[in-house]
Amino acid sequence: LEFNQEQLQPKQRQVTSKPQQETEREKKYFAKAIQAGLMGKDGNSYIWLHNNGLKASLGYFINRVFNPNGTAQIPYQRMENLFNVSRLDTAIDQALTAKKPQKWRKEIDTLFDD
């Protein structure tokens, strides 16, 4: 068997280089989440406060902001840096594949009722 160099490399998460700039949608819903007390701003970064800072609820929120139709790229690296967390992709996956929808989802979903 022969392998090329690419096949031997560990699979990298797909990291998209755009959008690196804040989007209007992001600004709007981040502001709503801050106003609702779900998160705070600390200088150039954010702190997720909802549900004791549960990463799954942060992931669910980020998914609602960036991927409302299930077809968009989520800027994982930028969000992980902004919130000082790792593996948001895993957190989003856990939040979305839970056997029954978590009760805390409603608190996040109300931000998007507009």
C-alpha cells in the first residue's frame, strides 16, 4: 500500500478564513445576549454566563447566530478565541444531538424571536 503525504496527515477541522470580520447578525444577537444577561463583554473578548457557562449552550447560541439554516460555515477558531474556549464544534454537536431538547434552549431561542 502506498500513501501520499496528505493521507498521512491527521485530519484538520475545516477552519474557514472568512468571515473574520464581525457580521451584522453577530453584532445584533451578541448585543441581545448581553442585554439578556446570557453573556458579558470583557475588553475584546466575551464571557458566556448562561447555564453556568455551559459550553453546549454557548455552542447552541453560536450555531443559531452563524448557521440558522444548517448550511453556513461557523467561524470556530474566531469564536473559540473570542470566548476563550476550545472544541466548539464538539459542543455544538452535543447540543444538537441530545436525545431530547434541553430546557435551556428556550432561553436562547427567545433571542431569535424577531
